[in-house]
Amino acid sequence: MMIRNIFMVALAMASSICANATATDPDTVLSVNGARNVIIKESPDGFELQINGSKGDSLAMVTYSESFDSDVTVKSRFWRSILKEDRYNVDKWSLRMGGPGIGWTNACGAPDGMGFEMGKSLEISWLNALSVSYDIFSLRSSISVGIGFDWRNYKITTDRRLTFENGVVGSAPYPEGAVAYDSRLKVFSMGFPVLYRQNLGFKVLGENAQLSIGAIFNYNGHASIKTRWRDAMGHKSKESYDHVGQRKFSIDYIVMARLCGFVGVYARYSPMTVLQGAGQPEFRPFSTGLICFW
């Protein structure tokens, strides 16, 4: 009898729980299996959820939206990088990474006979290894301050080679009978770019066109010369020098235009000479090339 009473009480409790669960509104408003991607758009007025693709239909699109009450405060944080930007973000401060680039550099104003070749003188750079950005004017433009790196190689592949004598960089012919490979001046810099970016309001190749201008404050920590040739006896020879009198601090001006989602073009110029000191040849760097993810 006691067992039967316990069973009846348990059955009554289970029935009551089931009834309450049935009477409660479900908290699932949307269910999609195998979604290809999910886009969440949020603003102070509300949010919208868009689901693209499903398990049975890759082209299907489902949306759900909900408005916020007037007294709701929305706060969010995210890390902005080379991978993704969220134009609906209400926080104007963000961290950015981007700007690996490759280009060709020219030694503007170099003395006659020095022989630098822009077509063979490469620049490899990472404009913003990390930067802090602040969005202004309704997210159509931004100002950023960052840190980056730059390698410039001024190369000669003719019958002239770079020399370094008495603390001065110069040029001279190769030894008699030698076969020239190349001679180059390399400068490594750590840069601190300050950039202004503007959305131009139209699209190029399906992406928003953007223009950036700014200045890069450089610490030129290393410069070296290396020359390679084969002598008259057929032996490979190499000559190199470090600490060749580069200007320690300089400033570059840069302008960039984005062509599509991840590739743009840039031009970069410094009004300051690469080398510093009495008797040093005076020339200034000018480079152009491609830049990615900025």
C-alpha cells in the first residue's frame, strides 16, 4: 500500500511538471541545421540575425530581428584585425593588424655613376604589425597609430660596386677580370605610422574604396653593404660592411589606395637622406608597390 501511494505521488508530480513545461513559452525562436554562416548586426535600436545556407539548401537565407527597449544600454568589445571588420560595432576604439607589402625603391638624387636600379631594388615592409585605431565621422574614416617594420635594398647589378672607405659610402669598378653578381645597400627600420583613413563612398571590384595618408616616424637601426663577384681565377668572392653611416631617425610620407578587399597600392617618400655624415652621397628613398590587409 505504501509503495502504491509513493508511486501515485510521483506520478502526480511528473504530471504537474509536464503541464507547467507545456504552458511555458519556448525560448527557441529559430533553429537551422548545417548553416553556412551567421551574421549578427547590432545597433542601439536592436539587432538582426541572418543565417545563410542550411543542411538541405545551401542558398537558403533566414533572418530574425528584434527591437530593444528605449532604456537598454548596449556595450560590446571586439578585436579588429586583418581578418574581419565589423561596421556595426558601436565601440570606436579597436586594435588592427595589417599592411604587409612589397615594392620597389628608388634612390632619388643619387650621384651619377652610383648605379642604383629601382627595378631590382626591393622594399619589404609590414606597415602595422599592431596599431590602435579610432573611428570618426560615423565609421567612414579613422585615425591610427601603430608600429611596423621596413627593409629597403638598394641594388646594383652593373659593372659598379659599392665601397666603404674612411666612413664614407662610394662606388668603384670591380677588380680586373671579375664577373659581377650584385652589390647592395640594405637599411632596416622600425616605424611608427600615424595614418588617416577615409572611405570614399564608392566601390571598386565590389569593395568599398579607401584612401589613406600619413607619416611614418622611423628608427633606422641597421644598414649594411654586401657585394658578390667571381674573380679572374673563377673564385667566388664577397665583401660586406656594417654600420655604414645611416641616418638614425627619419620620417616618411605615405599614401595608399585600396583596390579590392585585401590588396592596395602605395607610394612612400622621405625628404631626408638615407646616409648622414660628411662626404656621404645624398639620396632620398622613394618606393611604390602593393600592400595587403590594411
